[in-house]
Amino acid sequence: MLHAPVAKKANPIIGLWTYAEFGLVCLSFVPIMAMESYRHRGDPTQRVPGQWMRRLGRTAVKLSTLWKFEIEGERPADIDDHAYVVVANHESQADPFLLSFLPWDMRWVAKEDLFHQPITGWAMRYGGDIPLRRGEGDSVRACLDEAERAIRAGISVMMFPEGTRSKGGDLLPFKDGAFHLAIRAGVPILPIALAGTRAMRPKHSKWFGKAHACAKILPPIPTTGMTIADVATLRDRSRATISAALPDLRARYASDET
């Protein structure tokens, strides 16, 4: 079934309500998340704190008057017991809200700067997300070591391999980290294609906009038999898989982003 694109300009009044609603949801969840983070501080999966983080995202969306989210594709049957490195294109700050509707647990890798923000940064830290300072070797190694520890404990790890959101919506080159991690840990890549979220929060926009978006789960890409020498091959195949899914998805979900 096709879904018509939605083209709406941001309304500052609705935008202010969205900020207020999101802030209140965060404030109500953070104390619970802090307690769960302390209770599960030795757990490399951070599964329970992460579940609270995704509940926060889903609750904020359900209370919003702006966003309608859908999930397409088949959930891997073994994802509750076998970890994947999940990768997605990065279109908007709304992407994590959409991905919180994926029906499995994950730990997320995110820029360390985001952890220093009030309220939302606390939620990310208490939710078990993994910080990364891009371009700093020690931070990259620590991030990948923690992500591998989580994977070996049985939970998937989510990364945006573009590293940032593109200004014009074009798919940027993928960085190597996620694919190095997958090969090192011996787990498949699970690609996800996102469309529609740019209209919700384009890069450099002050307001949230109204739109309809979708995350499409694509077939896993195995890493069996691969070595570190195959990182570029795995990276390029993963990018091509997401790129091939985007035209149809954007035709059905992406709105006019002017």
C-alpha cells in the first residue's frame, strides 16, 4: 500500500509544544533510568536501561501531534539471541525516535558531545548508549571495545556509518567503524533504510515539522569468512543495499524538504 508524501511547513506553536512535551517526557523518565542504570551497572548489554530509553522515544512520539512512524521489513528471527551490527542512513535528529520502534534491543553509538546536553544527555548515558569522539583514536578504540563487549554478551549495536547528517539529504560515504566491528566480532550487518525524517527535523532547523516516516529492515549481510581486509567490501555492499532501497521508500514517505 502506497502512502502519499506529506509536505508541511513547521508551525512554531506546535514546535514549542513538541519541545515542552519532549522535555516533560524526558524529565519523567530520567529518574527511573538513573535507578535502572545503577541496578544494571555491571551488565555489558545494558538491555534494561536501553529498553527504558526506547520507551522514552516511543512515548514522546505517541504524545506528539506531528509524527507518524512505520516499520517495514522482516525482523531477523534470531536477533534476540544473536547480535548484529545495525546500520542506517542518517537523515535527521528524529531518526533515533523512529528507530526506537524497531522490535528488538540494541545499544547505540553516539557522538560524545550529545552526552553533555542537559536532560537528553543524561537519558543517553543512563540508557547505556556508547559515546564516541570522532577522529580521536583512543575514543574510537574504547568505543569499539565496548561495542564488541556488548555484542559478545548477546545484544546488537546500532551505528550511523555516515557519521553525520547530510545537509541536502544525499547518502554520504560510509565510515569503516561499524564494518570493522562486525568483522572483528564475527556478526552480520543489518542494514536499515530511513525515509521521511528529514521533514521532521532537517539539519540546522530550529523546529520540528510534521511528516510521515518509515524504517525499512533490509536483509542481513553476513560476515562469515571475512577478515579486516574485507572492511571496504562490506562497507560498500552495505551502503549499496541501503542506497538501492531509498528511492522507493522516499517516493512513498519523504516529503518536500524545501
